[in-house]
Amino acid sequence: MEDLFEIRWHGRGGQGAKTAALLFGEVLAASGKYIQAFPEYGPERMGAPIQSFNRISSLPITLHCGVEKPNVVVVLDSSLLDTVDVSGGLSEDGTLLVNTDEEAIVLKKKLGFKGKVFTLDASKISRETIGREMPNTPMMGALVKATGLVNLETVLQKARITLEEKFRDKPEVIEGNIRAIERAYQEVK
């Protein structure tokens, strides 16, 4: 499929990789795209490595398998860089987006990756905006900036609607996540 764009999310159980992929999928669907958003995990527990995926296209998507050759890889936990081949299948012109306090140029050299590398301290942003370490929504904001797949306002509008459905009794969670997305969009390097 010629215009298919694929994203693979790497995280640990409980960090929100599944939720981020699903929320990002909803945002893209609302912008008129065909999407797939799904996790891949078995009986893993909290803290175990997991993957989630997005496929985006202007045409119906007929593939039904994990993402093998992503355009973008999003890593919610930099400790996975030492244990999981997060860049597997990612071409030299692909994009790697990592939650870390390291500079992108340092991480790029360390990994020996030739594509684009973006970094963001999403853990810090989430602690300061949401009140706990939950890097998924900040990484979504960084993904929007790094890819330009959808504009920030669309993401913020759809995220607010979805978060209001889930956290209607916790307005501080809704506002914290919205601030986290906005701040990450501004701070990604």
C-alpha cells in the first residue's frame, strides 16, 4: 500500500503505550484518515515490554498483522534500548522518538542509527503536568511535532473529548494531559 504510514510504540506494561496508540488512532480517524490502532501482548504484567501499533492511510487498510517496517518508532522507556531491538525494521530514513533526558545527537551516535532521532524527557513532563510518571501523552505530542501527520489543535481537541469521557470526575487529569501534549510538542528535540 503506497501511502501507508506505520508507527510502532515500545513501552512497558502500565506506561500507556496501548492507550497512546489508541488515542492517536482516534485523533487520526477524526481527521478523515483510515487507521488501525492495536497492541501486541500476551500475559505480560506491569513493567514487561509491550508493543502497540498504528497504521494510517488515505485508503482502506487491508493488512492485519504487527508492524514490521515502521516509518516511526516511539520508545516510552529508554531502558528498552538495551534489551529490545526497538529500531528493528526501521529504515535509514525512518524516525526514532525516545523518552530520555539525553540529547538526540548523543543518542543517535550511541545507537548508530542513521535516520532522524528525536528526544524528549516525557517522564519529567508527565510528573510536572499530570502528577505522575505517565509518558504516553507527552510522547504523542512529540510524535505530532516530529511527523506532522496531524496538526496540534486537532490532537488537543480530540484528546480532550476522549479524556473527558474517561476521566469526567478528574478534571485535573484531563488538563494535565492536555498540558503535557502541548509542552512536549514545544520541547521535543
